[in-house]
Amino acid sequence: MGTARKASLLQLVFLIYAVCAAGPYGLEEVVSASGPGMTLILLLVMPFLWSIPIALATAELTSMLPVEGGYYRWARKAFGDFWAFQCGWWAWSAMMVSTAALAVLFTDYAQAWDPDLRVLSPLVNPLHGWLASLPGIGVALFPDPRTLGDWLVCLLLVWSLTWINLRGIRVVGDSTILMNVALLSPFIVITLLGLARWTHNPLSPLIPPGETHLSALVNGLLLLIWLYSGYEMLSTVAEEVDSPHLNFPRALALAAPMVVLSYFLPTLAALAALGRWDSWGAQHFALVGRGLGGAWLAGWVIIGGLLSNASLANVNILSVSRLPYAMALDRLLPAWLARTSPVTGAPVASLLLGGVVYSLLTLRGFTDLINIYVFLQAAYYVMIYLTLLRLRARFPDARRPFKIAGGRWGLALVVTPPMLLLILVVWKGDPRILVQGLVAIAVGPVVYLPALLARRPQAPPSLES
């Protein structure tokens, strides 16, 4: 992709950390839903059930086939055009939804800083008055100035990050390092202050009163799956990273413990110092900051929340933009989506299209977006695991600088836990969410035929490409 400089190992570590976590923001609701004890146990166990398996699969497949488009291209090599299109489409859709959800969360933290969004009032009030004078959709979408203000904040974030991405992967990498160092700083303070003031049993109660162990587990599972996801996402930019066949396994090995520690330690410290687990909810770490350090620490946490969601969305946009780019190169999507900047190498057309879609999706609520995301993500995770098994069987002697040890038993240990977790989510989850998820998954096969008729596919890439 052009002649732009490639991302370094340090940048890749922070890019992976940012897209997987960017601080412990978002996990607060799990504490009250699943109980403090269950939450702390799950924060330590979930990596082995969910994130480490996908990280290991990504490390092996990237070292074997470090190509732009990542898991989409791997699936194409393993299963051909139809299933590769499904994998790419599901992942593209999932990350579009996830990025829009992050923009909505960014707005929530902006409201914690400025509850009435007063800074936007000179723009919001006249614009809302004009919309109110029009019949139909304007008033339906924005019944009051606050909803319009929320959407404008989402638009400001989406298009600011799109501009950063248009400048290339190294600019995204440098901005990600700065944002994540800044957003993690208040949690180092919270952890130190909380552990120094340990007065409560952070594991008590294990589950909320009136819940069974299974219901407490399932209550927080969808959110924890979201929180512990993302290790595969940067594989889509493999050709824009220095020595990807070596640096991806290294970066994944460094980023994974960073994610676990940044979730577990501040949560443990907050519960040990303050208790009151049943009051945990959205943006609760700001209240933790106030309880441990006062208004200055609460404000620092809120600013960190803004940076966290911005950082996550920034790297999401980087990752997702390479999917339609790679699919367009393979002539499974229109050719104009493969247009890149001659200076930065960024996929300009894909980034601009993404900006428009994010802008529209932010009109949906956060919960609706995450419910759809989890099922789309589950679909393409299954494809990644099946691809790992298929390429091991078809190309057993292919060069793999990193390879999951243990032969078939090693692969079984990697693939089985996340599959069982997905079965549990479907079995015990909300039937309404299941229907929404299945509908979202079914869109992929529906759009494949028009795409196939519009663009005749080329041969799959070779392992040497």
C-alpha cells in the first residue's frame, strides 16, 4: 500500500492493546450484574477461554500468511471466495457496529464532563429549531436538542479519527501510544490508592443475591466477550507492519498481559477500598476516582474515558478500513474501494465510506449495537478457527515462524473453549438478541451473489504472496 513508512513493534503493541482494551472503561456494569467475586474471577479466566485462543490463532496465521486483509485473506486461501466473503463481510459489519458503539460511549463520557453539552449550544439550538420546522424524520430522530447534541459529538469524533487515519498507520500508531499512556495514568493512581486502603473483601459476595452461579455468569458474559476481543483485528494491516511474521506474535504476547492487568488491578483495588459493588454502573470509575482522590482524580478518569473510546475507535477504523480494500483488490467488492493515497498508502475510499456508515449507525443505542456486534463477531471467529484447522491440514509443511505447539491436541485446546463459550451464550442468552444476531449474520450470503455478479473473482493469493 504505497510507500509510507511501516508501523514498528512498539506501535503494534499499543495498537493491539488499544483495540482490545484501552483501559478498564466499560466493564463497570459487569460488577453489579455478575457480582464482585464472579467478576474478578472472570477477568482472570476469560483470557484463557476467549482472548488467548484467538491471539494464538492470529499469531500462527499471521506468521504463515502476513497479508493485507488478514483473516479474510486466510479464509479465502482455506475455503475459497464464498466463505472468505462471509468472513470479511461479518467482520466488516461487526467492526462498523463496534466503532459506532464507541462513538456513543464517547458521548456518554462527554456528558459526564459537560452534562448539557453547553459548549455546543450555539450550534445545536439553531440547528434543532430548523429541524423542528421540517416535517417527518428530523423531529423523529432528534426530538429534543440534547439528542441532536449527542449525535453531533459522535460526528465530531468519527470524522476527526477518519482524518487521522487518512494520514497513515504511523500517525495512527503514534496517536494511539500517546492516548493510551494518558488514559492509563489515572488507573495507576487508583490501583495504588485502592490497594493502600484495602478494607473490604473484594470477592464478597461471589454472586448477587437471588442469582444462580450460571445466571450470574451469563449476565456479564456478552460484555466480557466484547471487552476481551480484538486480538485478530490488526492482522488486516499486516503488510503495513515491519516484519509482520515476527512482530505480530511478539506484539500479541506483550499486549495480552497488558489487557488483563489493566482490567483486573483497578477493579480489585476499587472493590477492596470502597466496596459498594451493587452501585457499580456506567462510568463508575469516575465515582471511584472521586472516592479515592476527590474531584481531580474523578475528572482525570473522565478525560481518560474520552481518550479510551477515541483510541478504541481510532484503531477500529484503521483495522476495518482494510477489509473492503482487500476485498476490492480481490474483485469481490467494487474496484473504487481499493483506491489509496499515493502519499500515506491509506485506503481513502474505504475510510470515507466508513465515516458515512459510522455517522448513521450512531443514531442507534449502545446496547442495540453491542448485541448485534457480538453475534457477528462470533460468526467470523468461528471462521478464523476453522481456517486455522484447514490450513494446518492442507499446508502442514508451510513456513510458520510461530506455530501453536502440541499438534492436534494443542489445536483442540485452543479451539474448544471459545466454541463452548459461544454455545453457552446462544443457549442461555436473550432470544430477542439471538434473532437480531442471526438476521445480521444472514445478510452476508444475501449480498454475496450481487457482489459476485458485479466483479468476477481472481485466484486466491499464494502462501508466498
